[in-house]
Amino acid sequence: MSDQQLIDLYSGRILELATQVPCTDPIAEPQITARKRAPLCGSTIAVAFDIQDGRITRFSQNVKACALGQAAASVVGQAIVGQDLASVKKARSELAQMLKSDGPGPSAPFQDLEVLRPARDFANRHASILLCLDAIIEGWEKHQSTQPIQGQD
């Protein structure tokens, strides 16, 4: 890894986002909780949230990750309230494509994840960057699988 690659990877904006992770205060009695760990680097994120009418209404996260994982969690935390599962999955897919295939950056409201584009050349960092979105999706899908199907008793 060259010095320039490191400078690009850990830009001022990424470091700024990493120090400003929102939604870190725990929420009382959340409907959904999930914890994910990136096996390669050991980064972990625990999320807690509520949904109503298919959208996130409250959100909290506990982030123990590298600067890249923290920056991603910062962007997600700023945009997540009001989102439905489809938009979270779309953001995760777009972010993965940006990192793995140099695809376009994620669309609104997650467009600020574009700042993580320099990490595309560092596959060992991708899991940490995707961690927050992965935790939200996993928790949401697990919650859905335990809910009764509407109209059945």
C-alpha cells in the first residue's frame, strides 16, 4: 500500500465522519436488535431500532469498528430513520457494487457513502464498511420471520 493510497483511503472527510457517529444513545425496549462482527478485522456493530408501517422510526447503534466502519455507520445513522427494508437493501447492494466493481455510488439518502470509494482497492475493509447495513438487514429479516402472517389466526 502506497502512502498516497493511505492518504486517499483515510481522507479528512472519512475521519470526520468516523468521529461523528450519530444515534449512539441506547433506546429503551427496541423492537429489533442485531449484532454483526466482521470476522477478518473484528469490527462489531450492534443496532437497535423500531419499525412502524414498514419504516424505521427509532434507531441506535453501538459501533466498535475501524475508521472506515465508523464512517459508514455515521452516514447510515444520519439517513436511516424513515427508511424501509427495500431502501436499506438497495443501499447495501449499491455500496457493495461500488466497492467490489467500482459501480456508481449509493443513491439518496445514502449518497454520502460515496466517500468510501477509495476503499474499493482494499477488499479486507469491505466487511467493516458494510457492517451497519448488514446488521440492520439481518435484524429486520429475523424480526419479519417471527411475525404472524397478516390475515391468519
